[in-house]
Amino acid sequence: MTETRPIRTFHPRRGRMGARHADAMADFWPAYGLTVLDGDRTPLDLADLFGRAAPKVLEIGFGMGDTTAATAAADPDRDYLAAEVHTPGIANLLALIGAAGLTNVRVAHGDAMELVRRLAPESLDAVHVFFPDPWPKARHHKRRLIQPGNVVLLRQRLRPGGVLHCATDWPHYADAMAQVLAADPGLSRAEAGPERPQTKFERRGVRAGRPITDLVFRRK
């Protein structure tokens, strides 16, 4: 039986890279990069990937990586696996990793949900989904990342007590996210943790006058 191809939750984007980004890819991708292939179900051992046993955080869609680098630098006792499809953003995060000498970040290029399927159950301490594509048109809502099936997969990868933290600047998506997350029987609403660094997309939303909504849920 042919497996149904999953619905994409993102626009594949490449973009042009300058010399700094090209150098970062050449210098740091071999040590810190991970290519995510569609349909690859090879289990991914996170302790082996990072070279240590420590709490693990998955960040889905990190943009240009400034927030990821700042968060990881301030939180050296946890490891950050950051997934993105935008090549210049990946290169920029690699440049930031090199400049700061970070050892607790790995950068995955490809579909984050394909990556999630390779992770063992209860292998993550937290999942961050900050300002995903809102897909505002009704006919595109099926492409939104926070859907019941995806939430089940993310929740299963969290350890008991682990946190799924989502943020958006689109009120309609915030309402939809809240409904989906609240409907998952394995999650419960939680208080927001320490203040997170503001992302580029968040600043753009604030300038446009859109409210910022953080939704924090904990695995039961």
C-alpha cells in the first residue's frame, strides 16, 4: 500500500547566501548540521547527536536563528535541536554558533515533523513552536503545524512533565491553537516559564499592532 504523503506545513525556501553564510555552512555544517530526508525513519539518538546526556529541546522553525542562539547560550545545561527549511536562516544560525562557541545546538534542515518521527518517545524536555506560518486563508488551514495529529506526535516525544510552548501573533490562529492543545487528553495548560527572547517575527507583529499569544501546555 502506498503511504499517503503528509501535508506540508511550510513553504520550501532557499534564498541567496552571502560569503559569511557560505563560509558558515562550509565550516560548521559538518559538525552541527543534520539533513532530514522525507520518509527516513532511522531512529535518531539525541545523546549520541550531542555527545552527552542532558535535557533536550526541539525548536521548530527558528527563522534566522538569533533567538535560538541567545536561548541556548543562556541555557547551557540543555541541548537544542533546531529545525528549519530556510537555507540562509540555517547558515546564519551556524554562523552564530561558531561566533559564540556554542556546543549545545544542532541544526536540522528539512521537515520538522519528519524529524519528530525519528525521535524516541519521551526523549524531549520541551518543544518550542514560535510564530509558525499562520496560513491565514481558510483553504490553507490544513497546512497549519498545530493540528491534532501533529500535536499527538509532539506530545508523545515529550517526557511526562515536558512542555509544549507555542506562540503566534495571529489571533485567529491563537484561538485555533488553544482549542487543539486543550483538546489533547495528554496535555494540560501551564503557566509560562521564564521570559523568552523576542523573535524577529514577533517584533514584526508588534509593529503591525498584532497581539502576541503564548500558549504553554505540559504533558501529563
